Amino acid sequence: MATVLEKPTNKFPKITEEGLDDLRKRIGVKIENTVEPWNYEASRDAIRHYAHGIGDDNPLWCDPEYAAKTKYGSIVALPSFLFTTSRLISGYCGGLSGVHAMWAGADWTWHKPVLRNDTIKTEAHLKDLVEHQTKFAGRSFQQIYHVDFYNQNGDLVAEGDSWVFRTDRDEARERGSKYTDVKGKVEPFTDEQLAEWSKLYANEEVRGATPRYWEDVKEGEQLPRMMKGPMTVTGFICYAQGWGGLYIRANKLAYKMQQAHPGLGIKNRFNVPDCPERVHWDEAFALEVGAPGAYDYGPERCSWLTHHITNWIGDDGFLHKSKCQIRRHNPDGDVIFIDGTVTRKFVENGKHYVEIQQTAETHRGEVSAFGTSIAELPSRSGN
């Protein structure tokens, strides 16, 4: 007798045409009631906590005495700190209640530095909704937001597009093929591997007060390799401490958020509604949504790429643009190597710029993320 295969039971809400139609109506409309950001102000502690959350020990962000001697005269917020001042740039998204959202990239432009004690106000709107076919979960939708960032003087300090992919959790778990061979897999490292990789941390250079002049940089020049990892759940929590997370709430505040957004709370093993963000520390839940295991945050990885650039350009450089695209989950146990190449030098409006192509790969040689950055460097001409 032939075996009848039962159709998998849908555990999670689905992407619907009605939900998509509702989202399309929001395109271009200013978002009036955004969720409260993790930080309104670039305080000394807020900047330091974010920097430490990505493993960045640059004294320009963290040491008031050092920063006082720079051209800024005070601590400066690292470029990616602005992730903490907008939930929308970080992946908070409306519509499609209960449907999984994976942060997948950002396209940043910075116009002015954010200094210690600056306050940040944002304006945002849904920019576009784009359909894709993916190996991870089949039919998916790229939901793109645009956010402008203003300081207390009304100056536009930065602007950015960021996007999430809305994916069907059941499709990703049952039929997604991207992580078939690696879901829940544990590959212990040898002490020799760890010792060799640790040399990258020991030798990591923070350019700091030594200027990197535009004239001294050559097209084709390689940036020093940067390492992040090996990934641990502890590291993911460290990032959440500095960044604030999207849905991490306790007790009454968790209850109030779930009342306001009924599709948000996903029941845990005690039948208690819990936040979808726990994919970053709860391996069992990460596997349920089709991920290979508990994994890092998308904005975290984008911040690693900007960290790579700010280490190299030094205090007198300014990161003007960075576009980062995420290509896979990096679960607990992965190691990431970030490399960069100067692909172009140019002068625009009297400013001297370099363009850098970046690639982040796992220790297995898989592309984790890639990006393009444009940085302004000081010139020996004095401009």
C-alpha cells in the first residue's frame, strides 16, 4: 500500500495578497508614530556600549581624554551608532502581521559627524516593496525603508535605506534548501586554529591619530584583514546590549507590545508568547524558522564592515558612504574574515575620496556579506 505523506502543518502566519496590498498603500507615506528608539542621545555611555557591542575599541569613540586632543575635541559616535537611534533602519517593519522579517542590508550616507551629547531625530517612510524568489524560503518580499537623521540643530547628519526580507517561516523550515547541510551542525575548532586566528585580533591596527593621506593610497591597495568571531550567543547578546534590539521587552512592557501587535508574540515551549528576535539566542526556535542555528544580527554585520573602514582611515578620515548586503546567516560557531580593496580614488567638490570594495567570508569560504564604502581622506595639499 502506498504511503500517504501528510502535508506539513502551518505553524506561522502566511504572506497574503491582502497584506501585500495594504503594505503597497503605505509606500511614500511619512511614518508618524514610530516605535521609541533605543537611544535619543549620543551619550558617552551609549556610544561606548555600542562600540563594545561590535568589538570596536577605537579610543575616538570611547576615551574622552584621547578624543579631546583630536580635531573634534570630544568623543565622536562611530558611524553605525545611528542604528540605535531608529528601529526602522534596524529592521522594525510594519504590515504582514506575524510574518518573519530578516534584516538584509543598508545603504548609508553620512554628512556630518555625530558628537557626544548630540540628540537625534528621525523621519522615515516605506520606500518600496519588491518580490523575490529565494532558496531560503521561496517567494519573499524585500521591504525597503528610508530614514533621515537630524541633530538638535536641524542638520541632516545622515540618511539611509535599509531592507528586510519578509519570508514564510513554514516554507523556510519545510522546503527551504539554503541551509539543508548545515542546520544545527557543530564543527569544533582545534586549539591550533584558534591560536592562528587570534593573531588577527592581536595585530588589529587602529589607525588613530596618524593621518592616512589620500596621496599615499594606491588603487588596488589591500586593507588589513579583520576577523569577527568565532560567533557565540554571548557575542550576539553583547550586540543587543549596545543596539537595543527591536522587540526585547520584559514583563508589562512585553505584554503592552504584544497587545499592540498581536502577531508579534510567538509562543515558546511554555506556551508563553515571546519575541521573534529570540532566533538570535534560541537555537531551537532558529531551526523552526529555517535558519541554520542561532545567528548574528544583520545591523551587527553591517557595523563590522564600517568598523573595518574606520580602523583604516584614522581620526582625520570620514566615512561618507557604505552599502552592505547580507548574503547568509552566520550561526553560533562561524568565523568571519573581512577584506577590502581600494578600487577608485577621486576628487569631488574639493574633497578627496577613496572607494573600497569589501567582502566578508566565513572560515568555510562562504560569502557572508559584501559592500562598497566611500571615505574622505585628508590631503597633503591641505584641502
